[in-house]
Amino acid sequence: MDGAYPRVIVGCGNFGGIGSAPAFFGQGESEEQAFVLLDAAYEAGLTWLDTADAYGGGRSETYIGTWLRSRRPEGVRITTKTFNAMDEGEDYGLAPARIRRQIDSSLARLGVERVDLYLTHALDPDVPIAEVAGVFDELVAAGKIAAYGLSNVGGEELRAGLAAGAFAAVQDSYSLLDREVESDVLSVCAERGIWFQAFSPLCGGWLTGKYRRDEEPPEGSRMTLRSGPYEHLRTDAVFDALEELERRGDPATLALAWLLADPNVSVVIGPRRPEQLQPALAALASPLSAAERDALSAVFAL
């Protein structure tokens, strides 16, 4: 991939569902709501979209494809991913035949001949990474994908992938409240020139100020829909840090600016409404100094 990476990527995981969970297919943003959000993002200059075949059971890719045909926007680029089942009881994984089938179905839903970046949504313990890389190389040669990468990997898995193929990008969870990638993955990416993308940069809404000490989470929030990954955050130490973040400014803007202060990091935001684009735009407009980033890092040294 070339080095002109966008700093902010628009995540479309809530289009027609809440991520890849079949229990939530048909929920999330409707097609009409997705169009409003995509129009606002494009107008703001955010032109790289992130989706996956299983988001909303295919609805996310379908909505994006319909929007592309309707608007015919210039310069839009797309990441999609594969691994998860398209519905309850269906197959999943990275078997070569499945990857070939899934990329064709993704291209059909998106209405494009090629996606710019194709990611493994998870690793498949039953398929060697070299075999996955071989299929991805085949898809590059066929003109169906421009580049490929990994998601949800640790440092050891990333090194194995880089030894096996031309993986060009990594997408992992990273935020002030989830800094595991700092131990290994970020340094490998920096050393090898791999594009690092931080998903869940606001940690399921925890870094937006919506969750308060000793208060019930707002109706419809991630903590009322799928709280499991975040239950460990209900501690006084976390709330102390969140309250300090809010004293320093808009929490979401600062949390995104903290990530963007690292020139090797892009962020995948997951807005539900057009106004939720604003923190990312504000973070781009008002970058943090190294000292300000270090100060926030210290606040969240939990």
C-alpha cells in the first residue's frame, strides 16, 4: 500500500446490526440513517469506509453499495473483512474456498470490482497463516483486492503473518482504556511500515462521558446492549481517570486526539449520528503536543 493513509476511517459496523452478532441483525442504523451518516462523513472529507461481510449479516456492505450507486462519490475507499458467520449456524473461518466465496459476495454487495483493503477479522487456528496469505495474494493478482491485512492479533501472530505474506495493515483495539498493543504490536508496525488502525478508540462509549459513577448506563448504549467486554471498567480508578479527562475538555475529542498524536496510528470511528463525527474532526484540527499526550497517558496508567 502507498503511505498516504487517512488518519480517520469511518466504521460502518452498526449499519443494519451491531457488529457481527446475529442476535442484533436488523437493528442498528437503517439504510436511510446510514445514508445520512455517509453523506455527512463524505462532506467532511472522511472518505475511507470500514465494513465487514458479517456486519449486520451483510446489510452493512449492502447499504454502502446502494449509497455508492446512488451518490457516485469520487475518491471513496473501502476496507472489508471476513471470518465471522453471516448468520446463526452458517460457516465461518478462513478456509481458502470460503475466502474466495466471501470476497465475491462482498464485491457483489458493495457493487465494486475491487476493495482497497481486505482483512482477516480473526485468525483461524485450523488454517495456517501462510495458506491465508496465499489466497490473499491470489485475490490481489485477480484484481479483487488491492492489499490485505490482519485484525485482532497480538505481536507473535503479527510476526508470523509478516513472515508468511505481504500483510500491509493491522486493525486492533486501542484506546486510553485499552493499551495492550503498546507492549508489542505498535512497535512491530512502526518498524515494518505496517499501517496500524485503532478500532474501538472510544472504548464502547466509555471515553465519551456517557457513563457516570453510580449511575445506570443510558438506554440503548453499548452497556445496555453488549456490556460483557466492558464490565471490568466499572472501577473507581477508571471513573477517576474519566472524570479527570472531562475536566481537561471534551472527552471524546481528547481521547481521539491522544491516538492521533502518534503519527503511525489511524482511528476507526463508529458514529451513530452525523454529530458524532465532530470529535474526530476536532481532534484532527487541534492536535495534542507530545507533552499533552504524555500527560493523558499518565492519567490512564491504570
